[in-house]
Amino acid sequence: MLRTTFVYAGAALAEIAGCYAFWAWLRLGQSALWLVPGCLALASFAWLLTLAESSHAGRAYAAYGGVYIAASLLWLWRIEQRIPDKWDLLGGLICLAGAGLILFGPRSSVQGL
């Protein structure tokens, strides 16, 4: 469980940083050179997700989605200096709870729904 936490945290940081590099270039008027570290960060994100402890890619990606949302709110607060409001925080908690259910919920041996 600890490894999964670090993998998802690293993946979220890499994805947000990579996407932010594109945002900075296209929306904030920064140099196209921002795309070099941005692409490296996005490649790191994809590689990190392959390290997630899950037997199926779809499950790993679905659970990661909740982590990504919470990490994006942290980025909003720490990097963009905007304090998330109560609805942001509640939504982030709900998403993290969903990610936990997807990752750690009991599984039956029956395939499908």
C-alpha cells in the first residue's frame, strides 16, 4: 500500500507538472522550451503508472483519477496560490475515497459485474 501511495503521488506530480508546462506555453505566453521538461514529465507519469500495484491497467488508472484530482487541488493551493474552497475539498475527499475503494475494496472471484 505504501508503494502504491508513492507511485500515485509521483505520477500525479509528473502529470500535473507536464500539463502545466503546456498551460504555461499556450495560456501564459511562456517559451516553447517549457515543452521539453513538460514532455519528460508526462513520459515519467506514464512510466510511473506502470508501477502501480494492480492486476489491471483500467483499475490502476481509475484509482489514479481520484489521486490526480486531490493532487490538482494541492497544486492549486501551493503552486498557484489559490486556496481551495470547501466544495473543492469535499470533492477531493470523495474522489480519494472512491480511489481507495477501487484499489483496496474486496474482490470476488467472479469476473465482470
